[in-house]
Amino acid sequence: MKRFLLPLGIFVALVLFLGVGLRLNPREIPSPFIGKAAPAFTLAQLHDQAKTISPQDMAGQVWLLNVWASWCVSCRQEHPVLMDLAKQGVVPILGLNYKDKREDGTGWLRQFGNPYQLSAFDIKGRVGIDYGVYGVPETFVIDKRGVIRLKHVGPVTPEVVTEKLLPLIKELNRA
């Protein structure tokens, strides 16, 4: 009887691990950047290559960094949601145009609207790499001190805005 206890114990432990794993959301990829300072960068703006943009420009306020590209199908899906969020004026949204052609990015925003206060132009994708971007779209919430508080992988949906982004932004603005 005792010889069956060890295999039974191992089996029960494996079932528990499987149960926990099945409850995890595959869209929520843990990021080593959460709770750490947003990586610094200085990039040319998408609309005016003579001007630059950096996270220091947003110091003292909570803001979103949305990584997008004109060739990204999911970016088109989330774009109306970002337009609505921008109209609310709750939080400034900065865009990071990722591995795109300048004329494609500006044309895309002209066609679908521009929810971004500014867009940085990251043609080589180096800033995306510094932020740990797996693919586009990805959205980061960055607090007043320049610390990353949330990373959302995939399209931002109305549910993500109401259940995750807005409560977090409200909380961070109180701090």
C-alpha cells in the first residue's frame, strides 16, 4: 500500500499544476519590465523627422505607449478603441511606429485617424526590442515617475480599456 503513495502524490501534484496552468491567460505574458523604469530612447517623430520624442517628454504624467504598424492587421482592429480613448482625454497616448515605412505610417494615420499625441518612428525596431516587444500591437502603461506598470499584448479592446487601463490610470493619477 505504501508503494502507491509516492506515485499517487506525484500524480496529484501534476494535476494541480495542470489545473493552475489551464487557468492562466496566454495573452498575459509576464514582463520583466513591470515595476522598472521605461527604457530611455530618443527617436525622430513619425510626422516630422526633424523633431524628436523621448519618454522624458512625458515626465510627471501617466501615459500609454502603443506599439503599432501600418502592416499590422490587429492594429487596425484596436485602432477605433484607441480613437475613443483619445477622445476621452483621460491619458495621453504616444505611438511607437514599429518597423514600418514613414510614408506607410503617416498614410495609415491619415486614413484611419490619429489617436496619438505624438508617434515615434522606430524603423529598425530597436526601441521595441528594448521594451521587450514580442509583436504588434502592444501597449504599456507608464506612471508619472517613468515606471512601466502594465504591458498588454495584443489588441486593446473596450473590455481591456474599462477593466484594466482606466482603473489603473485612475489609481496612478491619484498617487
